[in-house]
Amino acid sequence: MNSKEISASVELGMRVFLVEDNPQHSFLAVKVLQQLLGEASEVIVAENAEEALMLIDHFTEYDRPDLMLVDLRLPDNGGFEVLSAARSHEACAQVPTFVLTSSLYDKDVAQSYDLGAAAVLCKPLSRANLREELVRIGKLAPRPISVRTNFAQ
């Protein structure tokens, strides 16, 4: 890979689709994503299930997100509906999806994984937890290891 290719891949960043109805949680999630992924990353925000379903329906293989974060507790069980729709949509079926929740009920966690969630994260979203999951699924490089050498001659 030459330097032009490297800089182009950094400038393009990652495309993230965030579905969150709480403005404070949405703001925090966007900030955490920008800190981890860089300012060049694009975060598309849907504020409710209806908006999310419309956007999912319009994603193609060329403009689909690289990652989806879905609030499980959208009104009317909308988080499960959004997760299910993403998994059944051809362009989004393989996009890693993290479910965000303020409570970790066993039934909700199990259903999230049954519907294809890559991870279930507790809100408010923490930088450390998100980083760990992004590294685990290969969307973020592990922290570089500092190596010191002393080549005294």
C-alpha cells in the first residue's frame, strides 16, 4: 500500500449508523465514536425506529454503514424491530450491529444475540467498552505496543 492509499483510507473513515431516541445519549455516542474512529468518520443518526427502518431500506451495498449501534429500548419495542430489519436487508445483513441498552435483562440480551447482534453494550456508552468490542470484531486496530530498543554500538 503506498502513502496515497494510506491517507485515502484514513480520510474516508468509518460510516456508522446510530439509532438512538435520547438526545443526550446520542450526543455522547457520537463524541465517543469520533474519539475512537476520528473526525473523518461519518455518523448517521436516526431518532426513532420509523426513521431507522426507512434509512435501512434505502441502504445499498455501496453506501451501507460499516457499523450499526441500535438502542434496544426505542418506543414500541422498536429496537428489536430495527435489529430484525437490518438482519433481513440484503445490504445490511452482514454489518456488525451493537445493541445499546440501559438494562441487561437476560431475555433482552438473548433475543438481541438471536437477532444477530455482535455485542450488547450498557448505556451510557463508554469509550473503553466500545473500543474493546470494535477491536474484537476487527473494526479497530488494537492499541499499538510501545517497543523500546537500545542499539548501543
